Amino acid sequence: MSEVIGVRFRYAGKIYDFLTGGRDIKKGMHVIVETARGVEYGLAATDVRELPEEKAVKPLKEVIRIATEEDDRHEAENSKKEREAFRICQEKIKKHGLEMKLIDCEYTFDNSKVLFYFTADGRIDFRELVKDLASVFRTRIELRQVGVRDETKILGGIGVCGRALCCHSYLTDFVPVSIKMAKEQNLSLNPVKISGVCGRLMCCLKNEEEVYEELNRSLPYVGDTVETGDGLRGEVNSVNILKQMVKVVVDLPNDEKEIREYPAAELRIRGSRKKGRGKKQAAQGAGSSSEEEKELMELESLEKKDAPRSKIND
């Protein structure tokens, strides 16, 4: 068993385990650790815990020390230098005429490296830019291209719900999201309504996916033939997933039809179930035009291309 502490380097970033080395580290303390990028200043995001050897992600490194007041001052100085470095890099990008958008700048704690995060539509030849920056900062320079999700995670913002973005406030990593999740929750398939600030599918679609999958198991599909508790037969017209109610177009004895609502538990399915949610139901939930369908296909294609994990913590 190893005594470890979880350390986070960026707000809502990944948590990495480090050996405590017998130090009395409490959650909320700042610590100095060695990472693949160099010596870093991080926050103890968890309490000290025992970790079995087989579960440890090796090699585990040991915390160098608990941050001192001098370390805190040095980190504050680095923050000021990052703002200046960001401004200088923007000027150099403009000077070299590069089609790239600078997102963030970060100094390692020991000032051995300066990292610049940017977005761009394609590959960028920034070799001359790196040489120019190296001559200014006299240290190692790393330019890292990130995706639109990472850009939003770094910059933050407010979602359509009126709250801080999930990725910026608490999500440590991105989870795969699909349009199937929106269909499962019977949401409008309008790309504008199911896309986040980043222009990709909203991460929160994943939050209630398991609940909706469970609720949908007990519901018939639109178009299924069912027998009701009062002995009538009919075709499912629509379903209310959360209320577990189903609207059925029933055949009455006088050869008339009528829409009635029944609890799903009172229905018996007589027709064969369709795979998926059914075209009729998907169209009903979406109400989408051919233009929206095209946008949905493009959105789904982008989702498959994007890496589901964050690149800013690597």
C-alpha cells in the first residue's frame, strides 16, 4: 500500500496521484511536485489515502515539498509573466501572419518551459514563430494545438442553463457524447439547441443518459401496436418518458379512432418492436428541416473526429 495525495494543476483539471513521502499534507494545501513537464506548483485536491500497489499508475513520483510563502510569491510572479508572454506571442503571431488563435499561456513553476495553447483550422508551420519566441524568453518554448472543447474549458463561460460551463467548473475530462443521447431523451434535434458554447454537442447530454435508457426500456416505440387495459387495440402515437405515459390511437367499436393516454404499465405490446427509437418518433421529437439534418450530420462527424479527452493536462 502506498500513501498518496491527489494533485490538480489547473482549475477543474485532472487529478494526479503523488506519494506523500510521509509529509502531513491536507486537502487544499499547495505543493511542489515534479511532472513530465518539469517542477510544478499544484493544489492538493484530495485527502491523503492508501492506494494498493496494483491500482497505482506507475511511476508514482513523490511530493517535493509543501509550498512555502516564497513558492506562493513565485507562482504569483509567474502569473504576471504569463500575461506579458501572452501579449508578446500575439504580436509575434500577427507579425508572422499565422492563421492561429492564441488561447492561453503557461509557465512551468521552475521557468524551464513556456507553453502556448492555440486553436487553428488545420496544421500550422510555427517553426519560425518558436525561434522568435525562444530568442525573447530565453527558455524552452512549446506550442500546443488544442480543440474547440479544450478552448472552451480554458476560457470558460455561461451555458444556456445560466450556470458556469460544466467543462470549466467541474468536469475533469471530456466524455463521449452522441446524437443518440439526444434522441433517447426525446430532445429537439435542432443543432442550435443541443450544441454548447464550443459548437459541439453539450456534455450534459451524458448526465441523465443512464436514467433515460432505463425508463425507455419499459416504453413501447411510436408505431407499435398495443392492447390497452380496457381491452382496446391501437397504435402508439407518442410517449412521455418521464411520466411513463403513452398516447395511443385506439380503435373504438363504432369504427372510429380516438387518442387516449395510458400508463405504460397498463399496455401490452402486440406488434413487433422496432430497433432504435423509430423514424416516426425521431422526426416527431426533432421537427427538423433538411438543413438541420445536414447540420446534425456535420455535428456528428465532428464529434467522431474530436478526441473525447482533454489535451490541456497531458
